[in-house]
Amino acid sequence: MLRWLIGGGREPQGLAEKSSVQTIGEEQIQNPYTELLVLKGHQDIVRFLVQIDDCRFASAGDDGIVFLWNAQTGEKLYELHGHTHKITAIAPFSSSDVTEEKTDLIITASADRTVIVWDCISGRQVQKVKKKHSTVKCLTVLQRLNVWLSGGSDLCVWDRKLDLLCKTSHLTDAGISALVELPKNCVAAAVGKELIIFRLSASNNGKKKKNILEVKRLVDHQDNISSLVSVNDLTFVTGSKKKELIVWDALDWTKQASECNFWDSSVHPDIQPEIKLKKKTHETSVQHLTSDEECVFAAVGKGIYVYNLQMKRVIACQRTAHDSSVLHIEKLPNRQLISCSEDGSVRIWELREKQQLPAEPVPTGFFNMWGFGRANKQANQAAKKMQENTPVYFLELVGDLIGHSSAVQVVVKKKMFLYFGELGLATCSADHLIILWKDGERESSLRSLTLFKKLAQNGDLQLKL
């Protein structure tokens, strides 16, 4: 059972009835997050969470206010006012200027077309500028160059005090939806169906000035790019609204692999394939991507898919991970994932290897499974040999965190989860709340230790008296 601790907890609404294929009962023995703290303050949808350090994070959303929080205690550190409309992007930045003391900063952009730099230590504004022509939709930091990048109808490069170093010409009315840093001072910008590669270089006009040059356009996607993630210095991955996942070389920007058939029955041969003449857009859209060095994890429609970068194929999936579209997924330690949906649910999954039985039949494809087409004996033998040598994985539901009562409205490059190790998880939602999910056993031990110390101190005091 979950224990509501502070902040005015209330019973979640609209979550009592579940129709997911896979469910889990109250006895969630593998789920440590049995306590939660409810953080109140926002007056509208909370869309963004960003981590400042090991113990602090910031939240922002449609009320235009930025809050700084202590992840351990749930204490509200600062309430930052400066925007008059909803926040559209947020990013943290630790100053690396060797001439000054290290400073933790965050930058926020708003629909009021202003961009503000905040000092996380003092909670004060460092600088504020007005973008005249467009709203900033995404922000990223090039830590090695000590600069910010903002994407809208153009791409701008700023120093940490918001002095404009350079910008591109007008790119599109739709604007840049996502940015990712690449090696050799390059960035990839998602603009509709296109990926545009830009390179930053020093200007001949001065030490601070920069040049930004478009070096390549990639037009392999058939629909608008909805997610963009860097895997490492060699690889990055994009996903589109038309169930396309493309793996790119981060050095020469060539296409390395792609996946378009997330509904392939060979991923889970024990599940009967779902036959539909046409799927709705949200059912096939790649809403979010995250990755580690080995796999890319994709939220596609209501499902979660695990794409192995070395094998270049989907190795595991949960087609109905939630009752509604999965909006965000994040990698946790120990081969675990956390996902959330527009139905307000938050779930924890573990990637496990399936124990194969020697007599288990080998799938021969959709048509052969139903008795159509000619069976190819050699192909079947090759498939059987490959299956025997290739591990089969599946996603097991190990935790169902019921606390939010509303969905989070999806925006590109949003951050809805934060993982603080032993301090727990942070999630946000359209219900205006932030929830800190805590390890119940750890919190109970900490409370017992605190009580023991107080009793010991009181005993010493009585002895002295």
C-alpha cells in the first residue's frame, strides 16, 4: 500500500478501473516505491522537470512559474516569477568559466517570447531577453563550448549571460521541435520531416562571436520527427509520427539502420497478431525515445518497444503497456524502465531474458502461421538455428505507481521523470502536482534512525541533569 506523506495528498480520481493486458496487484514485491510525497504549488499543467544536481530539481509548466525543490525532503526552495505565459522549454547549465566561481543556472523560455537565465543558488534572474519573431520551442546546452542553443523559427547561439553570439536565418514557420548535440561542435535540429545538421565555429570578428553553418539536410523520414535522442558520441536516433525509428551515425550523419514494423508478430511469437486495416496516428507515433549503450527504448502508441542497436531489430515489446498512449519513458538501473501514459498511470518494467524450451515451435511468419503460402524447409531450419542462438527477451511489469489523477500533455523534449537514485523518483502531471516516489523501507529506516538519535540525545541530557 502507498503511504501519502505530506503536501495535502488526495485520492486519485479516474484510475480505479484498468483494462490493460498486463496488470499487477497490491503486493508489488519488486517495487520499492511504496511511499510518496505530494508537492503542491503549480496552478496549471506541469510539463517539465529538470535535474540541477544530486538533490535539487526545477519544475515548470503552463502557469509560467518555475519552482526549485529539494528532492530529499520535498521542500520548496524558490518560486521564480518572470514569465507571463506558459513555459515552452527549460534546461540546466553549470557554468564552466574558470575565471568565476561555479554557478548552477537554468534557462527558461516562454510563450511570451522571453528567455530568462536563473541563478539556482540565489533564485534571482541573471538575464532576460525578448525574442521578437518566434517562441523558443527547445533548448540545449553545449557544455564544451559554454553556450546555449535555442530553437524556434531559427536557431540561436547564446553565451551564459544571454548575449546573442550568432543565429541562422528563418528556417520554417513550424520551427525547430528538438535539438541534440553531436561530436565536432555539431548539432542536429528536427524541423518537420527533416533533420538539419549545423556546425558551430569561432568567428574571425572576435573571440566571443560564433559562426553557425548548415552542413547537411537528412530527408529520410516520411512524417514529422517526434523524438530525437543521442545514444553516444557515435550514434543518435530519431522517431517520427509514422512509426519510423532511424539510427544515425553521429560523425558522418549516414543512416545506419531503421525500424518501421513495430507490430511484427515475430517479436512475441506467443501473442496472436492484432489485425487492423488502419491504425490511428497516435497508435503508431513514436512519442518518446530513450537509450543506453546497448538498446533504444521507444514509446509507440500504447506500447513500449526495445530495439537492440547491435542486432538492429526489436528484441522485446509490450504492445499494451498502458490503457492510453505512452507519453514518456526513462531508463532506470538494473535493466528497468519507467513509463507514463496520458491515462495518468506510471509503471515500472524490467527487461528479462525468456527461458526457451527445447520443443518450443519456431514462428514462420504471419501467413504460414495461418496456413497460407509455401513453407521453406531451409528457411525454417535457419530460423530455428538463429532462435536457438539468440536470447529472447520480454518486459515484465514490476511496479504500478498510482498517484496522479490526470495525464501530462505531451510536448517534444519534455521531461516528466527524474531519477535521484536512493532519494527516489519525481513525476509531474496535468493534475498540477509533482510526486516524489520514495523507497518505503529506506524511509522507514531513516525515521527509525532519527528517532533513535533523539532518544539517545534525550538520555544523555537526563544523565547530565
